[in-house]
Amino acid sequence: MSHQIINPAALHDPVRFGYSHVADTSTGLVFIAGQYASDGNGEVTSADFAEQVEKSLANLRAALAAVDLDFSHVVQLRTYVVDHDLDKLAVIGRLIGEIWGDQPPTQTLTGVAALALPGMLFEIDAVAVRP
């Protein structure tokens, strides 16, 4: 399986953090690294949980667009939530529902004590499939 690594200009440069945003494989699988509420410098944009989820999803959209895909191509999500609770689950459910309606992709949600950077409350990665 061959692959191409892509770091879209619309997102921060992740190499200094030791990863890349997108791996586009010859099998049709596309792997999107964990997206968080990052600005162009990789800094967390908000302390508000809902705003972080919204920005993370916007960054996921930008990563998909870099390989000419969109949310309809996503088959799996993995989400990571600092200090997970039912209120945060409700926010995630609402925003996922706004995108995928009543047919969201598979998803695993993991509650964690901390994420990679101070202030990160949410991170989401994805697997997409080319039609």
C-alpha cells in the first residue's frame, strides 16, 4: 500500500509536533490525524468546550477538503474528551447530528485526563473512504 502525506495550508504545520494531518492511501482509505481547536500556529483557540468541538470539526473539514473529500466520506471517528461528562456528550451529539443527521459514522469516544497541549479539551480523528 502506497500513501501520500499531506499537510494542508489551511491548517497549522504539525511537523514541529511530530505528526502530519493526512495520509491518503492507494487503497482508498484516508486517515486524518487528531484535529483540535487550533489556529494557524497550532495554538488552542478557545477555552469553551463547544467552541473547541466546532473548531475541531471545521479543521477536520479542511483536512478532508485537502484530498477532495467531505464529511460524507467519513466512516469512523475517534474522539477524545478531557473530563468527559454527559453535558459534553450532549454538545458532541448535537454537533455531530448537525453534520451527519441520523446516520453518523462509527465513533469511539474516550474520556482522558489531558490532551497534547494545555487548554485542549477535545480532539477528533477520522478515517474516510474514497468512493
